[in-house]
Amino acid sequence: MEIAPLSNMFVAEVSGINIAEPIEAATIDEIWSAIDRYAGLVFRDQQLSDAQLRDFADRFGPRS
């Protein structure tokens, strides 16, 4: 997975990951770090069902 800033480091593009598939905890931690650094993340060319999108988003609910 790669995270590259887009325009003035406000937003970053995340590539090299298929978010429709299960994601390892270490990768989730990397995405959390990017969420903390950037105002928005772009995941291009992803093909997700509603259930897959929900499952991905559920990984970023309240942190304990």
C-alpha cells in the first residue's frame, strides 16, 4: 500500500490496496495514521458492494 499526498498535502491518494478484501490490522493502523495526517483519503478504482463498503467503514468506527 502506498499513500501519496495530493495538492498541498490536504488530501492523499491510497493505492496498492483492494478495500473489498479483508485487510490486516497493521494496514488498518497505516490507514488510521493517514486519516490523522490528511483531511481526506482517496481510494481510486474500488469496486465494492454495499456490504463490503460497510465492512470497510466499520473498521474505522470509534477507537478504543
